[in-house]
Amino acid sequence: MSLLQVVDIHKRYGKTEVLRGVSFEVEQGEIVVIMGPSGAGKSTLLRTINYLVPPDEGEVFFKDQRVVDDQSILRQIRSQIGFVFQHFNLFSHMTALENVVLGLMKVKRLPRDKAYQIAQESLEIVGLTEKAQSYPSQLSGGQKQRVAIARALAMKPELILFDEPTSALDPTLVGEVHQVMKKLASQGHTMIVVTHEINFAKSVASRVLYMENGIIVEDSDPDGFFTQPASENARNFMTTVYF
């Protein structure tokens, strides 16, 4: 049984069809990297997985359960799917620790002491124990993103979605976030990562999906994709990125 099945997903905004029949599956433990030019539909695809953006056509199944626009079902599924966005989305009036605790108490309904224990453990995993009582305004961009990763991890998700998690960071801060993500990969977390960082993708991917114009053009193993992409579109993209 696949952990995730995406079946013939379509999404339109007005007359623009952003996703044009996307299908793929993700197995437990896989790290699927999604690459492609801007406007390919990569971020929209991630958002359809947990219905942050409901698809116009097609179906998504998580652990064989169909994801539908029903709040009780979405609450249950979203509690198992972590999402790390480009822009952190931390609450400015809460400390790093409180930002991580919030979902544990509101979504998981854990008692306060248990929620704080898990939150502290999650901050330790991302190397931010000493920043637990700091507010977002006191953190660097890389530290904010690591808090966001800790927040996702604390929920003990079975799948973590990363939407270009380093694109909003100063280049000097990208490495610290990548190190945390590599650590998660080595621990066996199932991840779908939208990224434009070629070297990082090469280091973690077990599969690469290449998208253009709302479709998956290529679904490849990383060795094959990064050395000799099968499609002309992917070859052109790689040439643009590298040179």
C-alpha cells in the first residue's frame, strides 16, 4: 500500500490550468524531490495533497483514505502530514517553543506538560534548544525555518511536505536548514520536497519528479535524472540551472 496516491489532479485559476492531470504515488520512507521552472505547478501540487488548495478534478488518497473537503477528515489527515512553507508562518507574539506547542495542544489535544516536552524535544532535533524562549523577531531566517520544521516534526507526521523551504533565506543561511533536512532524511522520514537547490536534491532524493506546464514530464531515479535526463525539457532545465 502506497502512503500517498495522487490521481489525475487538475487545478484551474480562471482560464489558466495550473495542474493538468498529475498522478504519482509515494511509498513509506521515500524522499521525492519535485523540480521544474517557475509556474510549473509545483507549489500548487503540494497544496492539493492536504486540500489547502482543493483540486477541481482528480483524487488524493493518504493511507488509502480519500482526502475530501470535510473538516473532520481533513483535521485527521492534516495531523499526519507536516507542511513547511517558504515563509515560516510563525506567530510573532509567541516564543519558538510556544509556536511548536500550539498545534500539539490545539490539534493533537495533548495536555500542556506533554506538549511542552515534545516541543522541547523537537527544537533539540533542529538544534534550537537555546532559542526556545526567543521570539521570531529575535531569530535569523534560518532559525525561523528550523522552528517551522520543529513545529511540523512535533506532530509526528507520516509525511512532511517542504515547499521551497530555503528560497526566502539569505544564501548564508541555506546550509543550516539543509543540514536539518538531511538529518530527517537519514532518519527515514517520508518527504516531498519542492526545491531549486540541485546539490541538495542530489544528496537526499530517492526519486525526482520533473514538472513543466502543470504536468509531470519525468519521474526518475536521481542518478539518472542528474546525469542524463530522459526528456528534452528536463535536459534544457538542467542546462539553465547549471550554466
